[in-house]
Amino acid sequence: MLCVDVAINLPIKNLFRQYTYMVPDEFSFLDVGWRCVVSFGNQIVEGFVVGRVPAPAAMDKLKPVQQVLGTEPWFDQEMLSTAKWLAEYYMCSLAEAMRLFVPGRTSVKMKEKTVLAYTITESGRSALAEGDNRAKAQMLALEILAGSQTALTANELASKKVSQAILRALAEKGQVAVSEKRILRDSYANKVGTDETLSLTDEQQHAVDRITNSLTERKADIYLLRGITGSGKTEVYLRVTAEALQANKQVLILVPEIALTAQLVDRFKARFGGQIAVAHSKLSRNERGDVWYRMRNGEARILIGVRSAVFAPFQNLGLIVIDEEHETSYKQEERPNYDARMVAAQRCKNAKAVLVLGSATPSLETYYHAQKGDYQELVLSKRPLGQPLPQVEIVDMRQELADKNYGVLSRKLKRELQNLVQGDEQAIVLLNRRGYSTFVMCRDCGYTVVCDHCAVAMVYHTAGNNLRCHYCGKTLPVPQECPQCHSKRIKYFGTGTQKAEEELGTVEGLNPLRMDQDSTRAKFAHEEIMSEFKSGKYNALVGTQMVAKGHDIPRVTLVGILSADSSLRLPDYRAGERTFDLLTQATGRAGRGSKPGKVIFQTYEAQSNVMQQAAKQDYKTFAALELQNRKEYRYPPFCQMLKLTVLDRDEQNGINLADRLVNFLRTKENAENNIEIMGPFPALVGKVRDYYRFNVLVKGEDLSSVKAQIMQSEFKDLRNIYFDVDPASII
Ligand code: ADP
Ligand code: ZN
Ligand code: ZN
């Protein structure tokens, strides 16, 4: 008797176990990769077959597999080995990893939207061959059905003048067969963009040639396409996609957020039409199921989607493109904390597919790989029509204060806005809110309190009214005056956005449109705001980070960035990188049309490396300096990091558990392997929904042995410890 090991698709207590079930004869084909239905406890649940096993001695205790889902295994070899890798790398169970690959989380059977559809039967064909002059309408219906390759729905037939009554009559005579046809939902189905034919620049052509070469040779090469904003990266994606299709392959395009990349979707639609499926984060579970189904059965050949689309099933994957690869949204911030870029690389390796990572400001990890030669770098250094990059001017806000301008807008930005109102041009004003309220800064000289061991800003804690380093735990009292210039105007940074909006309103003729979290909740809200702005009814767009990204609006000639440095002092080693990205992206919005752009950074840290290099849009210099820093202080990419978070309703229990974890990890062996254990520290947000949170950080060149130690310990089964491998933020 055949038995199988099944991973249960449920968030159950004993996640890491698999369970053995007996296979009834009718399912004897069952093998690794199938989805099935089994009873578990008193529930009927979905399971994934992970192995065929010999029947154990106590056979009679085994329950049978009840159902088999689908008509073929859902997991092919490539998906299975990716899932296994993911479980091990990200420290989760195989069931949790596999669950990412199936549409619809825990539902036993995906609800399919179906309609009745009709096909002609053998008896229908003979009736048609014989002919019947008294039943012209029925003959016409049979003729239409005979000429169709697929089943036709009542709607499709109605448009050809075949009524329901006729279909019923034919069905009764057995001349047509009625079945259910699955309807595929596609929110984007009716959106068609416009296409243009461009002749490639030399740099674009070179990039396309190199990538095409890897496609043809079926090499699992990884490319970094580093192109300045507006250099035509999308056109490269389009061309290599066409090449992959030519080679009969499927293509996955990952984007940070669909709403922010409407233009990219439109351009793909315009070029490849109905071969595209789109999976954004606001799709219903059923819609997502449909999208995946279209990829699996080959009906769609290009999938454009957000992070989770990296788990879609393919028939024949040839290429994955990750646009804006530096974006943090590729990292899942909940269990399992996977990084879509890593998963994509793994899938490409297993499928012998090509991976293209595109960005103007690559993550330093990616850039470092390219420097070492693990990835191949392709550079687009110019805009195709030779438009110059915008001119950036840094306004030192300390000087504004010295000159008694206590407003949020600098005099320079105000003047530029006034000029703009005269012409037929538009401005974007970015309120850099990221990082507010958390650090202490002198308003007069820009001094911030930085930990002298760790080179990160210390964080203000209301609880103790003190400053704390989130890396080493050092605390300091909040200074009463600036240690550098003795000004009393040293305080935690936090106000201003409201004031900024008010002040913009006072510029005569300026008609600002706001975009923020609240105004963009709905499915297409972001696009609607963008198209309102594009239409020209407003001459300024004001908002947080999201105004900085993705879009291409020719009439925008001015970009103002308020508190350009507020993200710089986030207590995170990536603060400089994030700030550089944001400034570069925002800068790239200006001057995309015929008129050159102008950008103003308002900052208290005019001299900082990040501000200076971002103003020159000099990624290479920035990255070289930043990598040096990372090496010196031993941060990724020069080491790996693991964040362990303990949650407990009881503060002392939480501390005790975190201490136990730290003691468990502080072994001689780990010390010899140069593995640092830091903490526990209270998390930046120390208590969430009544749970206290404590972080333990692990740092080392290779953490696989530490991961294994944890996964073989009691800690693996504790539900209140979270493992975050390669954490996006360590606070
Ligand atoms: P990126 O994604 O690199 O920021 P885009 O792909 O959005 O840049 O391209 C910017 C603009 O340049 C688009 O309007 C695009 O149509 C145009 N473009 C791209 N390639 C060419 C080309 N070879 N010739 C002319 N225009 C081009
Ligand atoms: Zn000072
Ligand atoms: Zn420190």
C-alpha cells in the first residue's frame, strides 16, 4: 500500500512536522508536488505531498487521502526545490514555504467563477450534415459551434444571434453538450495603452544583446541594469521580453507596487496585449488564483506583479525582470520574511532562466555583487534624447534660520514656485516624513547625537526621556544644549508637514494637489490622482515618498524636497542608502520633457556625503564611500544579519526569553566563527498591541550554522519568536 508524507497547509502548532497518509488505489498516481485534501484533527484541510513513503507497521492507524486537487502536480521540480531552499534559508517550515506557491491561502478549493458553455456533440454534427430546412436557427447554431475550437458561452452565442431557447432545445435533443467554463477575472483587461516604436540607443542595444545572448544560451545569468532615471530601462525590459517570447518562454516582471508603475503596465499592454496577466496586491484571492491559472496553462505568457508574484507557477520560465530592485517592498515584513529578489534568483537558477535587476540606485548588496563579478553590470548612462539631468541646488536651512526665515519653505524654493506659476509648468513638492520624531538635532548647526561605537543616530525614547543606541544598547540623557554650538534650539525632530501645506497655500497662483496614504487606499486612487495632476488642473503635487516614484510627467520642471535629510538619521545602517535613493528618484521626476528641470534640496546637512553625491546624481561615488563604511563597521554586504524578535505580553517574561536566547547563542563555537550576538534591545516600537518586543541581532560572515543551531533547538517551535533573515530594518 502506497503512503505519502503530507505537509499540512494550516498555521498549526507543530508546523515543522509532516504527516503520513494512506493512498487509496484510485489515487495511486499521487506523487511529490500534488495538492490534496486530508482530514486533520477534526478538520478537512489542504495538504502538499512532499514524499512517497513505504507503509509503516501501524498501517491501520493511518487516514486516507480524501481528494486530489487539480489534474497534475501543482509543484514541479523547480518550485519544489525553491520551496525547500526558502524554508531553510528563511527559517520556516516547508509547509509555510510551499503555501506561498499556491493561490488562496488555506481554502481547500479555490472558488472558480464559471458560466455555462456549449459544444457540439457527435449527434449534433450528423444533424448538421443532414440539414433541416424547418429549423434554420438551430442549424445556424450548430454551424457556429462546429466552427469553434473552444466551448462558447451563452453570451458569446447571443452576440451571434443564438438565443437561450434554441440552445435549450438543442441540449434536450443531445445535439449540444453543456459544460462549465471558467471565467478569468482580470481587473486590467480593458486597459490598453499606446505603443511607440523607438530605435534603441547604443547602450540600450548593448544591454539587449547581452541579455538576449544569455536567453539563447539558456544561462542562468544575473544582470544588473543600472540606468539613470529616464534612461530607458523599460524599453530594454520590453525588448528582452519580446526575445524571451520568441524563444517560447514565459516572463515575470516584478514591480514594487502596481499603482506606482501604471505606466510600465500600460506600455507592456500596448506591446504585448492579451498575453499579459497582472497581479497586484489588491486582487482578491480568487482573482489571484485566475491569474496564476493563466500562467500555469500558458494562456498568458507575461506576468507583471508585486512581490508575491515571484511564487507564480510557470510552464516555461525564461526571464525574470525586477524593476526598481532597491525598493524595500520586495522584502516581506512578516513570516516568512522572504526577499523576492533572492527567491527570483533561486527560481532562475533552478529553471535556467535569466534574471535582470534594474535600478538607477541599486541596493548596495546588488551593486557589490556586480563589482565582484557575480552579476554582470549593464549601464545606461544617458537619457535617450540627450535631455540633461536636472540641476540640483542644496539650500542650507541653517542659513535660513540665521536670516530669520522660520518657515518651512526656503526663500529659494518660494521664489522658484512663484516663477513656476507664471509659466505652463508643474512642480512636485516632497515632504520627507520618513524618520520624523525619532532623533535629536540642533536646529542651528545640524548636530545630531550619534552613537560613538556604531555610527548610527541615537533614538529618542519617550518612556525614559533618553536616547538609546539600537545597535549596542548605550543610553544617554537628552542634551539640554547642543554640545557643538551650545544652542538651546536642540530638540527631537518632528513637526512641519502641516505647516508646509499651509505655506504652499500662501504662494499666489499655486494650486496644490495632495497625495498621501489616506488619499490612495482604493484600487486605482493613486492613478486617478496622477492623472488629475497630469491633466494640468493643478500646478503642484504635494505629498510623501510616493510622489517621488515611477511616473513620467513631461511638464514637471521643478522638484522641491523639504527636510531632505530627515531620513538620513534613521537609526539604521541603511539610512544613507535610503536617503540617496529617495533623493535620486525624486530628482529624476524633473525635466523629463523638453524643458530642463530644477531641483531644490532643503537640508540641515548640506555637507554630508549623501546630500553632495545625490545632488550630483553620482551613484558610483556614493556607493564606493558607503561600501567602505559598511566594511569598516561590518554591515551587509560584508556580513549577514539575522534579527530575532521576542514578543510577550509580560515584559519580564519577554526579557527572560530573549536572555535565554542570547545565552544559547553565545557559545565558544560561535565566538570562534566570528559571530556577534547583540542585544536584547527593546524594539523601536517597544510595545505593539499589548505585546512587548525585544530584538536580538546576529551578525556574521555566514549564518547558516547559527540558523541550524536555532532550528534544532526548543526555540524553533516557540510561536512568540520571529526570525527575520537579512532584515530590511534592524530597529
Ligand atoms: P527609466 O525606466 O529608465 O526611468 P523610461 O523607460 O521610463 O526610463 O524611459 C524614459 C523615456 O524615454 C520614456 O518616455 C521612453 O519612451 C523614452 N525612450 C526610451 N528609449 C528611447 C529611445 N531609444 N529613443 C527615444 N526615446 C526613448
Ligand atoms: Zn548646534
Ligand atoms: Zn551603539
